[in-house]
Amino acid sequence: MISLYLPGTSPIHRAPAWLKLLVLALGAIVLSLLPNSWGLAAAAFLLPALAYAAAGLSARIMARDLRAMLVLVIFLVGTQLIFSPPLAAVCNTARVLAVVLLAQVLTRTTRVQEMVEVAQTCLRPLRRVGVSPTAVGLAMALAITSIGQVAGIVTQVRQAQRSRGVRLAPWAWVMPVLVLTLRHADDVGDALQARGAAD
């Protein structure tokens, strides 16, 4: 499985994982509490852009991340406009996108193992009530790394379709991606069972 982590020497790369997770959580809280305004909508996009630049991530990477969230943007704006005025719809969508992009910066500048260690450390007091920090850490690692794996499957399927030169409907890639993703999940499950993780 592959991770979204991109090696680097930026200050954000060097910062401890717990600090980056804390900043992300505080940032999400602050964005949710700010009043709706066009200035907020602009600032919500400026903040991730500054984070990408500070992490040494190119504008092309940020643009690619935004393109990957196009469906999410359309869905959020569409549903928000049904229940909220345009300003609120734009601001709420901007908040969500800002948090998602900041989380992207986190995953691209932090190794999975570092985030897992932070989660396990925070969950140790819950051992008394039956929570297994190791099991939660494993689930977290699988979830994070699977993001990169699914993204790779989507890229593989789209490139295969283009190489055949066959004009397909825009959604024709969904079924092959679903099949390959389920196959990957079965392989991961078999590997975990072979290693006794189910115990």
C-alpha cells in the first residue's frame, strides 16, 4: 500500500505529528466559529494555500487536490443552496474545503507511523474500558494508506481507458475502480488474517 506522504525538509515536515494534528483540530474549530462573510470564504482558501507553500508543496499538487474534490464541491454547494442563502452556502463549502486541504497537507508531510503513534498514545488511558490502542492504530494506518491506494487505482483505470482510445462515458471508470478496490480489500483482509491480526 502507498501513502500520501511526500518527503521534504520544510518546517511543517519537521514539526511533530501531535502538534500538526492539534493545529488542524484548532483550525477546524476556528473556521466553524467565524461568522459568514465573503472575506471568510477568501481566507478559507488562502489558509490552505499558505500551508501548501510552507510545506514546499507546489501549486500543481494543490490544484490536483482541488480537482479531486470537484464532486464534493458540487454536492456541498447544491445541498447548501437548498437550505441556506448563497453567502452561507459558499462559506460553509469553503470551510469544509479548507479543512480537507489542511488535512491533505498533514498527510503529505507526516508519516503514517507518526500519526498512528500519536493516536495510540492518546488512547492508552482507554485500555481500562476495553479499547485496544494497537487495534485502533492499525485501523487508522489502513484507512490512511488506503486513500493513496484507491487514488492509484483510479489513475490506473483512467490511464488504461485512455490508452485504448475508446471514448467512454465520464462515469465509466466507477465500476472497474469499485471491483479493484474490493479485490484490494480482500487481499488486505487475507494478509491480516494470515498474520493473526484478527485475533
